[in-house]
Amino acid sequence: MPEAKIAPSILAGDFANLEFECKRMMKSGSDWLHIDIMDGHFVPNLTIGAPVVTCIRGTLPKGESFFDCHMMVSEPEKWVGDFAKAGGDLYCFHYEATSNPEALIDQIHAAGMKAGCAIKPKTPASAVYGLVPKLDMVLVMTVEPGFGGQKFMMDCMPKVEALRAKFPDLDIEVDGGLSINTIDFAADAGANVIVAGTGVFKANDPQEAISQLREAVNKRQLK
Ligand code: DX5
Ligand code: ZN
């Protein structure tokens, strides 16, 4: 299994102080920053777009921090160029939002970013099996995308298990409701990239929360 990566979701941070919040997470030991892009169409919520990512990138140079852009948008093909220019490192589109995922993956790679594919809770893992050879990551959503602070959906774990059994070296990310209370289920299923919004940002000690999440994933690797 590839190494643990902890990716705090800045959606749970204070948007009036994004620079401070991102740096707070980096100093607390996060590996990636998870940036939730919502268009009010693919999901019933609006967040931020490429101009905001450009501003954050201006405060955290490339190489110092890895921007994991979770694109909860219809027509993900439309924004690849803008997010590459804004300094995105990984562009994770939703399987449900595109009719030609293979072409989109090529487009993302041609723009110089890593490509991830996310599946909603009702989308089977098998939907992405054929894409994995081209992908850098698969994101198994553990809540319905759209909002932070929702309850972790345990019934998504068999999808993580199935993906891990088939693809031992794949980066498998989980997103939604992850915290110290739920991490063991995700880690046991084989997830190694852990998104946590509320679980890290609202923790009394984010550094401790991040290291506990990492520890749980690493413990599973030794099994
Ligand atoms: C939900 C987003 C998540 C969200 C996670 O649609 O994709 O990244 O911020 O937040 P928590 O960890 O609070 O469930
Ligand atoms: Zn997300």
C-alpha cells in the first residue's frame, strides 16, 4: 500500500483567513491541502473557483504544498486549464460528471497535473476499474458530496476494499466524515489518502489529529 497522506479540507477552515488556515495545516503536518470546488450544479452548494486557488498558491509556493483539487462540478473539462494555471497539483473530477473520462484524464495530464477520479456513494467501484491504469488516484466519497460535517458512510468501505484488493499500489482517497472515530474503518479497508475537514480543523490540537490519522493508516500497512 502506498504511504499515508493526510489532506485537510480547507472547506472547514475560516474563509476570511485562508492563508492563515492553509499555513496552520501545513505547520500541523498535513501532506496535502484538499480544496473543494463546488459549482451549485453538480452539487447543491457553491464554494470557490480558480481565482481563489491562485491567491492561495501565491502564499504557498509550488513544491512546498500539494493542492488536491476536488472538482464537484458539471463539465469538468471546462476548468482544467484554469486550475493548472492556478497552481493545482491534482485535478480530481467526478466520474458521474463526464461522458469521456479517458479524454479528460489525458487533458489533465497534458496540462501538467495529476489526475484523480471520484465516485459518489451510489457509484460502484467497478466503474473506475478500467480507468485505473491511467489514473493517479481514485477518491471514494464517504458522504454525498456538497457539504462538510456529514456522517461517515460505512457502507462505502466495501468499495475501498475491492479497489485495494485489485490495485495494491493505487492512491485511494476517502472524503467525508473522517476523524479519529472513523479512521480505523477506512484504514482497514485500505484507504491511504485521508481527507478530513471538521475532524482536523475543529480539533483542539490539529497536529495531534493529523498524526493520529497518519498513525492509523500506517498501522494498517504493517498488518
Ligand atoms: C464534501 C467535501 C469534503 C468535505 C469533508 O462534499 O468533498 O471534502 O469538506 O468535510 P468533513 O471532513 O467535515 O466531512
Ligand atoms: Zn472533498
